[in-house]
Amino acid sequence: MGTAVHASPLSVGSLAELTLSLLLIVGLILAISWAMKRFRLAGPRGRGDLRVLDQLAVGPRDRIVLVGIGAAQVLIGIGSNGMVALTPLATPIELKPAPAAPVFADRLRELMKRPGTGA
């Protein structure tokens, strides 16, 4: 009968593997969180009557937000002290559609054509 040799659960190899696994999981959580914020995949969802139409940062923690409520529009100031309704608009603002983001391949081609890039 042979005796089985068990590796210590606190060996350097197993601790390194555990540490790398934990770092990978934390990194994955942070990457998913960043992507959700960046692409606005998460956030408050309304029923359609109340929506944020546009916003403008006027300071590090202050911004002005144009909110649509049905057919009406209201400007709201948001700052470190809370929210303040600035004014309801008598005539709604016509918003221009946002320009389409360039496709990654087009952007890469543009960067490669610049002088001094070696291409």
C-alpha cells in the first residue's frame, strides 16, 4: 500500500494561485462596472414619461440637466447641495441628434495615417 502525499494548502504555489484568481475576479468586476458606466448600460430606467434629454457640467460636482416630462421640458440644477428646479421651458428645445461614434477600424486607420507613426 502506497501512502499518498498531500500538498500543503498553504504552500507558496497555492497562495500565489489564490491571489492571482482573486485579482482576476476583482479586475473583472471593475472592468464590467466601468463598461456599464461608460456605455450607460445601467442606471435609472423610467417608464418613458420622464427622461434626461441633455446635461452640461458646470463644475466638478455641478451640472445643469434638461429633463423631459411628457411634452414639457424643465431645467434642473444638480450640485453638492442637491437638486433645484431652475425653470420650466415655455417652448421645448429642439435637440440635434448626437453624431455617430467612429467605428474602431476607421479610427485605427486614421491614427495609422498620421505622420510619424511609421506607416
